[in-house]
Amino acid sequence: MAHEHHHHEHGHEEGTSRKILLILGTVILLVIAVLIEKYFTLPTWQLLFIYLVPYLVIGFNVLREAAEEAFEGHLFNENFLMSIATIGALCIGFLPGAETQFPEAVFVMLFFQVGELFEEYAEGKSRESISHLMDIRPDTAFVERDGNVMEVNPADIRVGETIIIKPGEKVPLDGVITEGSTSLNTLALTGESMPRDLTCGDEVISGCINLTGLIRIRTTKSYGESTVSRIIRLVEDADEHKSKSENFITKFARIYTPVVVFVAIALAILPPLFLNGTFMQNFPTWLYRALMFLIVSCPCALVISVPLTFLGGIGGASRNGILIKGSNYMETLAHLDTVVFDKTGTLTHGQFAVEAVHPNIENEHQLLHLAAHVEHFTTHPIGAALRDAFPDEATDGCVTTDVEEIAGQGIRAKVNGKVVCVGNTKMMDTEGAKWHTCAHDVGTVIHISIDGTYAGHIIINDKIKEDSAVAIAELKELGIRKTVMLTGDRKEVGLDVAQRLHLDEVYAELLPDEKVQHVNQLLQEKKQDASLAFVGDGINDAPALACADVGIAMGGLGSDAAIEAADVVLMNDNPLKIATAIRIARHTIRIARQNIWFAIGVKIAVLLLATFGLATMGMAVFADVGVTVLAVFNAMRSLRNPK
């Protein structure tokens, strides 16, 4: 898979550099052709052959695609219009009394290809394969068969077999613990920040990381049906069903191109039939007008300036630390009406910190100090939070001995001869300490006892990011109708965060596929022409990111899977950047629309003049090339970010 992915990327780069070479080659060949025409008097048909060389070098692909699409029944598209107009320009010189238009034909094709190049570059590596998801897919599993432990591929394990998982290993299949107890890191899958303490009889889902103890699991699902495989499939499927709003140009060309072609045909045939004189006498003049009409109507200005506008917007966004993976997502961002957030790592830091200390018999300082000593050697995130809250415990001369970790309960140790226990309510019950719940704060409660007497508790919580509240307020200012939070975390934690940030809706205790169901539900509820964004950072968010209209991933600490599945990546994890991305998108779309109306306006004016024979070739070239240049200058404004 990874090899395939690399190969695809390499192919894309090769295509771009090939196109640049073709463009440069064509320019050189065109200059040579113009010089030959200027200094040598040659018959028209010989000149045609000289100009055909650069024309075919640059235009062969366009002609081929136009022909292929015509055979498939898709007659009216940019390729078709370009082909007809340029072939017309090549042929016009053979009519009696008409001038040759060979350089114009090559120019038009050259411009078109430059525009295509910009478009390709902007669309760029819009979406890579989801190869990084393989990181949560364990490569091997240890299974017990006939009293022996064997290392096998997880796909070869049948339901009901017993597998052994050591500390630090990934859980390969869903199952139930039959022996041992441990803490499992489920962050990658559920987005739940707390490691889960599990023991015999508890269910385990694949993709989690076993942190502390050795466990035996009886498998309940085959590899293909396990959680990890399902998540990977969800992302792949959601990717296929994604409805991308079609690009402006394509919508425009769908109506514009057939109209122009039919008007040109009518212009060539109808007037000679009804005007004085024979059909053949009038036909060259009107065919000339019709072809000029086609040249004017080439959508060069649009084909170049609109992709260039998007390219500028994408460039401006990337300078702001926002990676937008294609111009179609710009349009989606500009029309957002619902923003759905994951909690952990998106609105919160995904790291624990001490939020409150409620002592019973000691003072706050003393309680933290004892807890930090007991947790000195543990790798558990809670231990890290307690140590961070009391950084000078290493230098205060206290002696910690007899440290023992009791799975599913906490840690017991002697600090200066006193038996200090730091853990959950089960541990307090074992010690005979009379604990009480916390009435004030939401979070994980860590109870502490000294020599069997309850000493108080410490509240540990996942900290809300400093910018989260401002980010939500800014989204409301930008007219976002609904903000929703989905989380795998506990209900009370979810509600607490939602209230503090003034979110409209919150759904808690969700598994990855439930998040996808909620996103799909919200997609049905939104307004017809509006779009929905999902913002997340974990592997568990990848399916939801992929099925939203636009997926926004936190790229700094986010998982590779989320970054791959997303359409927009915020490189520094700051939720404020979502509003910035929307502003940039709206600014970019505004400029693209200005270019579209300007180009269409000028073209319609010159087309009307051409129809009545009032337009000169100079005007036609201005309507094509001049408008393009002006539109490109306007497009460059998109590089500057809006205030």
C-alpha cells in the first residue's frame, strides 16, 4: 500500500514537470514559426504545417481528451471548446479573403495549458491514500495453541482462541479478558483521554495499547470484523461517497459551452441563407465571424484566473499554518453552517492537569507533595499530572520506599515511613479510609489516604485550550448556525466542556461508528446549499472527518490517520484557525466570482460586436488575452489574507 502511494505521488510530479517542459518547448517552437512566417514568403498550407508543430506539441492532450469525451457523449466541456476554436483558427486562413490566424490558435492552446497547469498544481496532492491508518493495525499476535505460544498474523486467528498481550503492545482483535488486569490506552480509538483500568471479564477493543499488565484475551470477533478493520473500512467508504461541490468553471462551462457552439454554428449558416447574394458568396464572411466568435468565447480568463485565485487562497492559508488540500474545499468552507467538534485534543489539550485540591487533614501543598512522591515512578498519565503540579518533589529530601502498583486501584508507597495510598475508591475501601465524592468539580477524582485515614482528593482534568471559547464565539460571529461536540469521554465531562464553551449541542460516550452516525444525521439536518465541517484529531475521528463535507484535522498533535482523512489541516492545533480558514475561503470565492463576472461581461460585449461584424481581431484578442491578464492580476489578491 505504502509503495503504491509513493508511486502515485511520483506520477503526479512527473506529469507537472512534463507539462512545464511542453509549455517551454511550445513557446520556443512558436517563436521559430513566427520568425519563419515573417522572413519567408510561404504558401498558406506550408505555414499551416510549420504552426502545426507547436500546436500539436501543446494541444495533443486536449484534442485527445476532447475526442474521448465526445465519444462518451460529453460533448460540451472546455477541452471541446478549445479544440473547435483553435482548429477553426487554423482553418480560417484558407477561406477566400480571410487572414490566417495560426499564431492565435497556438496561443489560445498555450494559455489553456498554462491554466490547466495552475489548476493541477492547486488541486495538487488533494488526498493521499490512507496508508498511515495501518499504524493502528497490529502486524502480529501471540496466540496459545496446544499449550504453545505462537506468533501469527492477526487475520489467521479464529473467534474463541486465546491471545496474549504484553505491556506496550497493541490489541490485535476484539475480545474479553480471561486472565490478568491492566490499564489500556484507548485514546486513539475512542478519544477518551483517561486510560481504562480493565480486569477479568471486561471487553477489550482492538487498536488500544496495553499499558501496564500482561493479559490473556479470548477473541470475540474475527480480524475483519474487529474495531480497527471497521474504522479503516469506514474511512475508505466515506471517501468514495463524499459529495464535492463541483468547481465553478465546470458548472459555468456546462451551460456556456453548448450555447457558444450552437450560436457559432447558427452564425455561420443562418445569415448566408437569408441575406442577399448566394449562400457561398456570404458563407466565408459569416464563417469568419463565427470563428472569431468562438475565439472570443474561449474561457481562457476563467480557466486561468479562477484556479489561480484558488491557488493564491491556498497559498495564503498555508502561510497561516492552514493546509487546504484542494480548491473544492474552499467552496465548502465558504458555505459552512454547522461545525462539529471532537473534544479531546481538539477543544481540550488531551493532557491531564491538576484542576483542584480538596484536602481533608493535610493542607493543599502537603497533599500534592505526598501524591507526587507516590507517583514518582509510574508511567501513567495521572502520575505525570501530579508530578507536574508539584515539580520540586525531587529536591525536598523525602524518602519513598516499598512502591507497589495495584492494578485497577492505584499506587501504595511509604513516604518518610507513612503508608500513603493514591488511587480510586476501591483502593480507599481496601485501606478502610472513609472517602467522599467531590461536589464541586467535574473530572477524575484521585483519592489519597495516609496510614488508612482519608486525607482528601485531587481533581484531575483534561484542560480546555485557552483559545477554544474565543474560537466558538468567532464562528458564531461568522454566521455559523450550529456548533456541536461529539466525544467518547464521559457524559458529565462532555457537558461541562460544552457549557463552558457555549456550544449548541453535545453528545458523549460515543464510539467511532456512532460519531459517523451523528455526523450523517447532522448532514441531513443542515440547510440545502450549506455545508458541515467536522474538526478532530484522533484515529477515531478519521471516519467522521472523511464523511463530513469538509474534514478539519489538528495537524500538530493529531494522528496521521486523521491528517490523511481530512481536507483541511491546522498545523498548530489552534481552534482559532477554523475561523481564519473560513475567512480566507470566503475572500477567495469572492475574488473568483469577480473574475467570472468580469470575464463573462467583457466577452458578451465583444461577442455581440463580433456578431454584427463590428469587432476586430484586436478586440477578440483583448477579450481573450487582455481579460485573462486583468483577471490574473485580480486573482493575485487572493494571496493576501483578509483582515
